[in-house]
Amino acid sequence: MPSYNSIITIKLTSTQIRWLEAEVAAGRFASIDEAAQAIIEQRMAEEALAGEIDVDGLDWVKPLLDEAREGVARGEVISHQEFKAHVAGIVSRLRK
């Protein structure tokens, strides 16, 4: 299985490249790589919602979910507003 940071080369049609460039130019993505990754992630999410992804390959998630549930049981949570403020702070610092 390739690592998460594997680099691959794919061939795109000129129409696909122009579309990706337009998406970047419109500010929807920072780069063509980011656009392609986001589109693939979206398709994967759609398949997961449709039940097309083999959940047996997601066994690695269970320990993380168990850990998160234990944290919630201990009261280690923040509100949605607190989370949004936290993320806004991070974004603000990154933009400086």
C-alpha cells in the first residue's frame, strides 16, 4: 500500500486541465494538485455514503473512534462555536 504522501503522475486531457485551471483561477482551490485531491476525496465520500466502500478496510478507524468516545465520556469536548473560533484563529495566524 502506498504511503499517504506518494507522488504519482497521471495523464489528463486538455479539457480536464483547462477545467482544473479555471477552478484554481476562480479561487476554489489553491492549486491544481489541491483541486484534484479534493475532487477525489469528494468522490470517495460519495461512494462511502452510497455504501460502495468496503468497510472491512477501515479497521484502523475503530481504535481512534474508541479513543474519541472515551474523551467525550470524560467531558473532553468543546462547543461548535468554540471550535469555529479556534479554527478562525488558526486561519488568521496562517494568513499573516
